[in-house]
Amino acid sequence: QVQLVESGGGLVQPGGSLTLSCAASGHTLSDYAMGWFRQAPGKEREFVASISRNAAWSHYSDSVKARFTVVRNSGEKTVSLQMNSLKPEDTAVYYCAAKTTTSGNYYYVMDDAYDYWGQGTQVTVSS
């Protein structure tokens, strides 16, 4: 059982930046394709970004493209979501997710594709 833990959330002003981190307790993340999702109050959980096992492929929702970057960190201990030019509509609980896969090249955008989820970290964008 893989336990994912997100960190790095908080309160930031519009236009600011935050970096979220996702770590797996007792595991590296090298066996998993990784994804980030978010859920705003009163809304469905939505896809944000994903990255393949080999980090060669990544994909972003249209709402965050060119502002967010998903990165697999050296040693495969963590996966980060770098968020720039934050907007109030980015306010949500952000979740990381891991999918066990033997393929190095695939990323996944559907939440039901993922095997493991973190508890989430709150990001609030407000002046």
C-alpha cells in the first residue's frame, strides 16, 4: 500500500507562486505515473496535470497550461507541481495520485485510472 502525502499548500496572492510536493511513504515513485487533481468547494474533482513514469510525457488541463509545471524530482522521492501566475479560480484542495504501470511513456487524465491518492493540501488564492 502506497501512502501519498502532499505538502506546500497555503494562502497566496493573485499572481503569486506556490510549489506543491507529493511524497510516498516508504516508497519511491519510480513505478508510477503521477497525476495532480483539484477540487474546489461545490465542484467536481478535476484533472490538473500528469506525468509519465519516465518523465518524457506530461499533460495539463487547458486552465493551467503554461502556468503550472509537473516535475519528477531526482531520486524519484517526490513529484512537484510548480504553480505560477495563480488566480483566485485556482483555489481548491489539490491531490496527488499514483498509477501503477509498466509503461514508461503513458500519462493518465482520468481520476479513476489512479490507484493511490493523497489526502490533499489546500491552496487559497486571495488578496
